[in-house]
Amino acid sequence: MTAALCSNYCSQFAYFGLENSSECWCGPFLKNSTQTPLSECSFLCSGDHTASCGAFGHISVYHSSDPSKVSNDPAVPASPIDNYTYANCQVDSTMPRLLSNGGAAANMSVEGCLLLAEAMQYTYAGLEYSNECWLGNALANNGEPEGARERLQSQLCWS
């Protein structure tokens, strides 16, 4: 990973960041962020050993002032899609997952995930990381995740 590679991948967003030497994160804005000393982003980039690529739990963040870049959250669907309506944004954890059944596809869309939920007769459907569709008939822990770690960046799902 390099800053140039991540910048290119995240070209539509106002922010991008590098974490753990090889992770690239994109988003429209910083979420619950706290600036720390530069020395805390001490991991070198896996593709450029002269540049900093964050650390565990620390993201080297870059911002573009280009007004054409996405700088706000995507719009929430105003009307129902099939038999589903938007409920809210939930924090997910890996143990247990908020919704129990999931998979990923490079071209995942809201409509595609909801069609899958409808076909498989699930009550809930959720999208995460731009390409994951999670399904279930109940929310784990009544929707209160245990030990969930919030990310500084969010990702958009593009249809």
C-alpha cells in the first residue's frame, strides 16, 4: 500500500487514510476523530518504506479541498424498497455479528441485497464495507453490539 495508491482508489471522497501499513480507508468526512501526535502513526507503508501508513488503531489521514469530492453521507432512501424501509445505522461487531448471515460481492448494491433478503425470506438486511450484504431475522444482542470498535471513516455503497 502507498498513499498514491490509496488516493487513487479513494478519488471520489474528500478523505482517505492509511492504517496498519497496508489498509486503505475512504470516506466523506472524519467521524469521532481525535488528532494524535505524528509519532503514533509509526508503521511504514507496505509499498513505500519511506512513508507512514498509520498504526494499529491510528490512521494517517489525507484531505482534499476539491469541492467535487463526496463530503457528506449518502442520502437515506426516502421510500420503501420492496418490503423494506431504512431503519437506522447500527454499529456492528464481529462477535457476535449484528446479522448472522452474510457475503460479499464486488458489485453489491442496496437493491441487490434487499432482493436477496426478500428471496430468502429474511426480516433484516444490512450493508457494510461497500460490498457486504448481511441478513437475519433478529439483531444480535437486541441491536447492542458487544465490544464494537468504531472506525474513523465510513464507506459508501454505490449502486
